[in-house]
Amino acid sequence: MIEIGRVCIKIAGRNAGKHCVVVDKIDDNFVLIDGNVKRKKCNVRHLEPLDMVLKIKKGDSTSSVHDAMKGAKFKVFTTKPKAKKAERPKKQKKQKVKKETKPETKKKPVKKESKKK
């Protein structure tokens, strides 16, 4: 039932309700999907297969999967990569400067003379 090119609907996870296409069959329980979702490994139990099969090759690129979906009149949602922010110059730590002080003159301690009786 699940073969390469099969259009499915995700029924579990973050992308639940979105259309996807099987790009590669990994084993009996897992397939590689692409389309309106991020290309990733998915459990077969999380997919609801539809009766439509697109003509794609095993491991086709995301752009060719999107083209096939557009040909089958599916809405294709693509995400653009985030633009890199301009780098701000790093703040440099200012070194603490010790203030110069005048050397203190030490006063000689005054010795008290003890009175002896």
C-alpha cells in the first residue's frame, strides 16, 4: 500500500493534517517523506495514504517533489531560510586602571615611657 510517490496525510505529530509524499521506503515500519512537511523519516502508522500516486523517483529532491505536487494541483507550502542577522561588534571589556596615589609617609609610633617606682 505504501510505495514511492504515494500521497499521504500526516495524522500525528507537529505536521498533522498536512500532505506529504513518500520519497523512499526504509523498512516495513518507516518511510522517508517530503512535500508540505520537512523531509524526514516517518512511521507508517502516522500516515493516512490517499489513492493518488505521483511519478517521482526514489530519493528525488524536494524541488522535484514540489513540482510533482503542483502538477497534481496540490497547494505547496515552502519555507524560506531565515536571513542571517548582521553581526554586532562585540563589546570589549575595559581594563580597570589603578589610580596612582601618593605614597603615604608612615608616622613613627610614639613610645610611652613607663614610670618606674
